[in-house]
Amino acid sequence: MKTNYYLLLITLIISANMDAQNKRLRDYGIEIGVFKTGKLNAITDVEGVTVGHETIIEGNNVRTGVTAIIPHQGNIFQNKVPAAIYIGNGFGKLAGYSQVKELGNIETPIILTNTLSVAAATEGLISYTLNQEENKNVRSVNSVVGETNDSWLNDIQGRHVKEQHVLNAIANAKGGNVVEGNVGAGTGTICFGYKGGIGTSSRKLPESLGGYTVGVLVQTNFGGVLEINGVPIAKELNKYPYRDKILNDADGSCMIVVMTDAPLNARNLERLAKRAMLGLAKTGGIASNGSGDYVIAVSTAKENLIPYQSDSMFNEKKEVRNDDMSPLFLATIESTEEAILNSLFAAKTLTGRDEHTVASLPIDGVLEIMKKYNKH
């Protein structure tokens, strides 16, 4: 009885604080990279992008959820966005990859959830698309769904994510600050042996480099040897793979969603997506054999939206030249690195399935280590 009461209390505390914005990396004086962040330092700094969460915490064993990322506020099926997906390591179940690879666009919101809920998320995206009046004659929908495996903390076999949860996450989507940590698709995830979750960050290029914004959102559930701004945190804390086989194994997954208002074609979006993996590497991630590491990159530039139907045989677009891509590459690397670290700083200790508990990153200890290396 005491154990059940304790778990219930934890659940109530988590639920009560779910919408509170936790302190982030920069709140502790730690700055990643050289480019300035956007106003909110979030993926929602990219105009028109919204994010919605549906968090599912039930009883002692259910710790999961859904996160929806919506690239623009119109009918996405009717006005598709240029996109690319890069596979860092393919031990995963991402849905919709082949059509994005073939056609170079995305026609639905992007949904993140757990591994065994990809089907439910796909059903939700199909319903969302078909329920729009303009789409009443649509006969095919390419749903894009990413996942990570939250089964240490969540009863994943129970498949508790339902179609309605996906629709709720889409309906909840909004601009402004993005809630991070134990929320939505990050509710039950683990990162570097600590509690992981949802994280986000952005970069705003100076006008001399185009003035474009790059925003990244991550669902962190992977392992490696944690570093923060080049400081070997995992080694200092004596916590890294193969020392603790249960909670700190190198395997896992990371979903990375990159949005930019820069007018890019699918080819250069794939090049951009590749750089996000460098951001993951800078945090100490190793894209291990059992990790599903996928990057979804989207251009939201209004002038480059792709109409479902057109009277013209031609797409007339303005596109950033190859020679001017490097600043966007760096902005993506920096945003990805910081988004991952924000997910760790925001996440809280959580108890879930079979009374498994994953502790949050020991922030006070981390800050002491950063001071030791003169990085804080």
C-alpha cells in the first residue's frame, strides 16, 4: 500500500507541474555555440511552426505520450512542405520515409510517440487529414511518424496511445514556449542513463548570412558518453556505457526534427539533416547498433510550399545556393546540441513500470564540474 501511495503521489506531482517551464541550459549560464538563439530558443521561433503534447500517465505503469510538430497553419496536404529524412542509424520504426525520399515533401504534421504506437499515430494522422473539407476526395495519405522505445518506464505492450491522443496533440499545438522534459513523446524516455525527454532550441542567422531561423526539437532516448560544451561530464560522474548495463547502456534512439524558414530543396534539406547528427555527437551520443536515430528536416518557406494541385507543369522556387548552406549547417548543429541538453536539464526523476525509477541529471554536480573546467 505504501508503495502504491508513493507512486500515486509522484504521478500527481508530475501532472501538476507538467505545463510549467523548467529551467533550461542557458538559465545556468551555459551557452552552446556562436550564433544567437531565436527569441524563444525553440523550434517555434520558425514562423508558423507549432508544437502540441499529449502526456499519458496512468497508474503505476503507463508513462508515455504523443508530440505533434506542425510546420504551417494551413492545410498541409494541400500545401506540402519540402522535406528530407536522414537515417543516422536505422534501428527504428519511422513511418513515411520512402515517399518523403522519393518526392521530397511532407503532407502531414509530424508525430513522435513510442515504438509500438506508430500504427495508432498513423491512424490519427489519416483521420486528421481526411477530416478537413478540402481533402474529402483524398485517397492516399503519407503519415510521418517517429518513435523511441520507452519500455523501461512504460507498459509499452499495453499500447496505451490511441488515435484520439494523436488528434488531441495536434489540437493542442501552439506557438510560443515549448514545454520540455517529461512531456508528450518524451514522458518515458531515458538519455545517457538519466531521465530524457523533449528538448528544443533555435538559432537566428545574422542578416548578412540570410537572416534565416533554424529550430530543432528532439525526443531523447539514447546513450553514449555525456559531454556538455566539451566538458566530459560522464567521465567525471563515472557514469557511461558498459558500467551500468541496465540503465546506462549505449542503445536507444533519438528523433530530431529540424525546421527552417530558409528556402531549401529536398537535396539541401537532407544535407542539413545530416549535420544534426554532428550535434548529437557533440553531446556524446554514439548512434549505437541498437539506436534509431532519425532526422526530419523541413523548409517552411511560404514561397516554396508545394500545391497538391496546380494548373502549371512547373514549380517556380527560390532556393538557397549550395555555397550559402554552411551557416545553416552550423545553426543546425548548435540547435541540435542545445536541444538535447535542454531535454536533460528539464527532465525530472520518474518512477514507472514495475517500480523502475530513472533519476534526473544531477544538475548541481554538473555545474560544479563545469566550474572546474571554467565553462560556467
